[in-house]
Amino acid sequence: MKILQNSTEPIYKQIESQFREDILSGKISEGTYLPSIRELAQELKISVITTMKAYELLSQEGLVSAIQGKGYLVNQQNIELVREQHLRLVETELENAINSAKIAGISADELKQMLNVLLDSNE
């Protein structure tokens, strides 16, 4: 896990985002326990409270469940929910790309062409 200390995104949000991505992509599978709050805090050299906040966000999203005395367990993921979450992520990234293109003076046609090249290279 990589934490950027100089990022504008809070550390707890960085942790939550990385775990969310790993869970939704299947890198962390259903039934797997996340590292303990203390263990992750020590590994990242951050406070336990920061780690706890990230885990609580994951729990509120329904991605993990807190199991008394054992930690946070990755829940079974609803395929439709996972698809919806990925769609939202893609939309956000595309909106960011469109905004960046506008700032850089890239036309819609140029942007579409760039997207087509990227899509073709990833097939």
C-alpha cells in the first residue's frame, strides 16, 4: 500500500480507496481479513485512528464487516453493485480527462481519437 504524505487527499481516504479498488477488482477476495488496524498503522507509520477511519468507511460502504475480536472481513460482493461502482469510477475518470483536455485545448475529436488508440492498445 502506498500513501502519499503530500497528497491533498487525506491518508484515511487513500487507504480506503486502495482497499476498495483491491476488493472490487478481486485482488482481495471474499472471506479475507484485512490487516489488523494496529498492524496496518505500524506498517504505514500512521495513527490507529486514521486506519480505523478508513476501515469504518469500507464498512459503511458494505465492502467489509467488523467481526468482534477478529478484525475486518471482506464481504461477498454483489455483482451488480460492483458493476455500478466501477461505472461510477469510470465516469469520474472520464470527466477528469475531459476537463484536463479542455484546459489543454484538446478538441473533442482529438480526445475521442486518443481514447480509441488507448482502447485498441488494450485489447
